[in-house]
Amino acid sequence: MGYSKPEKIMEITVENGMKKTKYSPLQILILGFEAGAFIALGYLLSIRVTATLSINLEGLSNLIGASVFPVGLILTLLAGGELLTGNMMAVPLARMANKISTGQVFYNWFLVTVSNFVGAIFVAYFFGHLVGLTETGPYLEKTISIAEHKLEVSFLQAFISGIGCNWLVAAAVWLCYGANDIVGKITGIWFPTMAFVAIGFQHVVANMFVIPAAIFAGHFSWFEYFQNFIPVFLGNAVGGTAFIAMAYWHAFKKNDSNYTKPKVIQPMVKSRVR
């Protein structure tokens, strides 16, 4: 099972960050939709396998739910998808390496946010609401309970929780880039992702599924959702950008000449010979 050293992962991540900004808007919207839907399906799977477990098995239930949730990130990274939380690490890292502009970072984040939201809402409405996978018996109770716990925290708590979440999710993406075969990539994705879910950290794209699923079932409001969206988005941005991208940039590549701005060489002007 081959694995690259952190210095090499840095180079791979920078290249991936550059590549993400080179996609056309249509490509980003399609891949972002896929990623949002994949994360939502992973969350839906988690709800379906844990909702019927006894309250006395809550600890085991959390572990089981956390163990199946990573399916969404595995599909995103291996089948193809653009996920906001991963881009909050890879794209800023490419900016730190002076490979892209700041405007490209925020434009990418905007398009991926919109498309992730559409993909997650699609799963919440069509599978959760219309099919009823989150609106019957214990599944409805589980969905409402999860959404309620996410919405009841303060702005600061949601923000800090978002940092913890994307510290782990960005680490999972980092490990995936560092693995040289599919088994290594799945393993690298699985454990950090499982950890953030089991701990209970908040993921902005996962919340795009579970909170709207509860709203479609007649609970909570869109205003409450957007009050949660803002701090979790900001926390995820800090977790991925500062705690992974910036931290490893300063640890491994801060003074590397390969990542400095190229010097502008002025053309030599020959003087006339009189």
C-alpha cells in the first residue's frame, strides 16, 4: 500500500487545487451536485441504519452511523465530485503557492456551495420527503433529533464545531491525495470522516441535507437553517484553510523556491553604436 510523504502530498494538493479552478462553471455545477448528493446519501444511510436502535445503545448507534457516513466522501473523491469542505483546503493551498488568484478561490467556493446545496436538497426532497425515507416512524424522529441538536447551539458553538469538522475532513482529503491505491485512499478517507461524525461536529454540506429534510417534514424554518449555515460555513472554512492548508504550507513549503512568484525579467535594450 503505497503512500507519499507530506512534502509530496503538498505538491499533489496544490496541483489539485489549481485543477479545481480550471473546470468550467458547468463542470463545477455538475460535480458539485454529485458531491452534495453523495454526502446526503451517506447521511441518509446513517439515519436508516441507526434510527431503530434502542436508546440504551446510543453510543453504539453513534459509532455505527459514523462508520457508514464516509461512503459519501469516498464516492465524492473516488467517483468524482467537488465538495466545498475539501475545496476549502485544496484551493486556498494553491493560492498560497501563488498558482491561482484570490478571486478564483472565492468564485470556486461560490459555485461549489450552490451546487452542493442543490445536490443535498435533491436527496432531502425526493428521497427523504417524497419517498418518505426520513419521514416515517423512527426515521422521522431521528432526523428531527439530529436537526434540533444542530440548530440549538449558539453561533460561537456552531463556528467552533465547524472548525473541528473540517480539520478532520480536510485531513481525510489530504490522506486520500497521499495514498497511491484505492484501498489506501478509502482507508485514509474513512477514519477521519468517521471521527468527525462520531464526535458530533457540524459539516456545512451534511447540514444542507439533514436540516432541510426536517424542514420538509414540517419542522423548523429556513430562517433557522440559514442562522446555522453561516457559522458552520465560516468554521469549516477556518478548519480547512487554517488548520490544514496553512499549517502544512508553513511546515513544509514556506520557503520553497518552487512556490515563489516568478521574477519579471526586463528585456535588455541595446544601445545604439554611433
